[in-house]
Amino acid sequence: MANSKRNFSDHKNAKGDRVVYSEFGNNTNSPATKRGVPNLPPNQQNLRVQVSRKGRKGKTVTIISGFHSSQETLATLLKQLKNQCGTGGTIKDNEIEIQGEHKQKLLEILTKLGYKAKISGG
């Protein structure tokens, strides 16, 4: 019979330690687990602008959804939209939320920037 010993050197990391079990906090594969987000140009993105009060204790927010952009692009766009509307806002789940009811104003701004945007809902 052939030698039955296995060579485990292929399964070792750079330190020479072999990982048998890892539960939380393992950042060795963090680049592999990140999702690649296609950063489409504005004219290829179909955005929806809607006003909502659900889950916000009666406060009105304008939600812009349908983005296919990186977080950095969304952050710069959010800053520009907040500045134009004079209100606060945030990014949640790849959607931009602007405080207050600004759907017409945001629609005009987004179309000037080259995005294909529509008002959604009543």
C-alpha cells in the first residue's frame, strides 16, 4: 500500500496555523466575502421616489430606491441632495432617505443629474 499520511501544508495560512473552527471575528477572508456592486452610470439606473411614514412615528421621509452604485457614490449623492433640500438624511439598505416630503424637488434634481427617476406611490 502507498503511504497513507496526508500532507496538510496546503491547508495552512501564512502563520503556519491551521484553522479548524472559527465562529466570529475572522477577518482573514473579508475581501472574499464582500459583494461586488456594479457601479452603473446614472442614465442606466431606474430610481423610484416615494414618500413614507411607516415605522417613523408619523414623521414623513422621502425614499429614493433602485440604486446600483457603491456606498461612496451614494454618500456623495446623499450629501448633495441634503444640501439642495436643506434637510437631513441617511442611507439605509442601499436606499437614500431624506427627511420631509420633497418628492417633486428630488425628482427634478435627479433628472438633472442624469438619473431615470419616477414617482412611486400616491
